[in-house]
Amino acid sequence: MAAHGALRDRRTRLVREWSRLVAERVPHARTRHDPALREEIAASWNRSRVVVDPHRDSAPAVPDVADRWRSSPLAGPVAEIAGELRAIADEAGFVAAVTDADGTILWTYGGRVMRHRAERVNFAPGGRWDEAAMGTSAPALALRDRRPATVFSAEHLVEALHGWVCYAAPLRAPGGRLLGVLDLSSTWDRSHPMVMPTVRTLAASIEDRLARLPAAALPPVTAPRVRLDCLGDGVRALRDGAPLPLRPRQLEILALLALEPDGFSPERLREALYGDRPVTMTSLKAQVSHLRAALGGALAQRHYVLTEPIVCDASAVLDALASGDTTTAVHRYTGPLLPDSEAPGIVRWRDYLEVAVRKAVLASPVPEHALAYGERHRYDLEVHQHAHRLLAPSDGRRGITAARIEAALRD
């Protein structure tokens, strides 16, 4: 209780100081943005621009989130500090938001003007703000990297957000499981170094309250029932350990849904599968219907999104790359994504994965990464040369790299 009181007092001091500084209009606002992107921002851009249109005007919508919020373990703790969140929003001109672990906003509060601005980009309940939905943003980075994040103005991938600044911190259950993020967002001219400490303290207060909930109030950990291996030659889909009878087109749909968990509109999925080919929507819906039946109904209608978790080797590679774990990325990247597919969406993801893993290997100072990658890419001269440079002169494996270099030069 004493620790909780100290945390509350610190939070109150931070909120009061921040509100005072904003109210006095301290000249802190940044008037321009450094053109050199921070490393984490550049990495997020590289990941998300493959699947997110920078010219989109708002976040995709997820229907019917009111029930999800009522049943969320975050609802009670957030309600207990809602007065402080509303005070910040009203006094300092911010919008406060809480998402779930998928990046869907479940709760917001803001003054009339800021709320109206936020609703224009669907920064509102039901808006999807993970990286695959809206690219680089503070909620997306906090969800993906599991640490507090700030994104300022043109650091956002989507141009409609260049007038904004956002600060977010992850919200974890006891034991560390991610439940969502807390975010404070406003126009870029209201940025201030006091905001992030405030968000961190408020998030810690929510987590402190989560720790005092009975275990039954927290959602159970459920193992994914569906597994998809879509890298290299061993393509297969399983549900509860049994093979799924899927045609190539349905495997493509499942892979796209695994890689883009925010899902697809019917029109965007048709483009990802068929490009400019004159394929009817009826044909697409027939493929989706077959996949839905095979998954036991775990595929939403209208907006196509998986409603059950999935284990996917390609997603595991992306997660490893995002966390800087090159060892896991190289180990899990056993070959190109669905190598026989010519679907435009699959080809884009295939190229992205290949380039991202290769760049990670070439940037790594660990020779084993280049050696393992070179084992499956015998004619990649640059990778073999990189491995050769990293190995000590006395290392016997230099004979392997020398032979690979010679073979690649002969090709």
C-alpha cells in the first residue's frame, strides 16, 4: 500500500507539473523535424510500408468493441484512474487511449476539439493501430517492441498523422503478458519531455492495479490451434495437429492473414491474390468460405481477419527481425515464402522477407549467421565474403567460405 501511495503521489506531481508547463505555453515545441530517422523509426518504416499505404486517411475499423472493453481486464484499472486521464486530456489538450494487445482502441477520452480531430483518423474505439494497420506510430511501436515509444510528426509513416505527436507505453499482466498500450496523443506543437514520464507512471499505476486483481479476472493463456509453415519446400497447414485440406489459393489467403493480422477488406484481398486479373468477387468469396470451413469458422466475414491465434513460421521470422534476434531469424528462415505462388501480395511479402533477413545477416558481426544463411544460398557471393572476413585466420571454416566464394564466382 505504501508503494502504491508513493506511485500515486509521483504521478500526481508529474501531471500537475506537465499541465502547468503546457498552460504557461513554455516555448518547448519543435518547429521542424530532424530528417535523419531514428533507428527504430526507420526499421518500422521498412517493415510497415510493404503493407500500409502512406496516403491512407484513417485507421481500419474493427466492429463491436464495446463488449470487448467491458470484458477486458484493463477496464477496471483504467476506470480507477480515468479522472486523472480526463484531467490531462482537458487541461493539456491531449487524447487518451487504451488499446488491446492487437492494437485495437477500446477506450478513449478527449476534449471536444481534440476528440473531433482524432475521430477524423479513426483514433477512436474500434480503430486498429498496430503496425500492419497504420504503420509507424507510438502505439504500434509499444505493442511490437514491448517498451514505451514516442513518434513525432513526420516520423509517422501515414501522412495524415504528420500533424500529431503520440506517446505510448505497454500494459502488462502480472507475469509480463502484453494486454495493450496506454497512449496520449495531440498536435505536434504540444510535445514536451514531461509527457513520456507521465505516460510511464500512469501505465505503472494501471499495472499495479492489475496485480491486485484475482487471477480469474485475467484472460487465460490459450495455445494457438492453427499452425502454418509457409517458408521453403515444407509448406503445410495444421489445426489441432491434423493437416488442413487447403488448396494453394487458400494457403495464400491463410499466409496473408497470418502476416497481416489486421485483416483485409474483400477488395484488398482480391488485389493481393489476383492483381489486375478479372476475377469475380464470387470466386474470391468461395475460396474464403472454404478456408473458413477448414478453420472451424475462425475467419471473420465482411472484413477478413482470423479470430483465433495462429503460429506461422514467416511471422516468427518477422518477430525475430523486429527484436534484433538475427540468430532466430536465420534459423527460422528456411526458404522463400510459398515459393510456387505468383499472387502479388505473397510476392511482395516474399521479397520483403528475403531482403530483410539478408540485410540482417550482412549487418551482423557473428560469422555463424552468414555461414548458416550461406548454406542455403550457395551463390550469394556477398554473404560468403562477409563470412570469410569475420572468421579468424586460424578458423578452419574459412576453407568452407573460400570454396563457396570460388563457386559463386564461377556461376
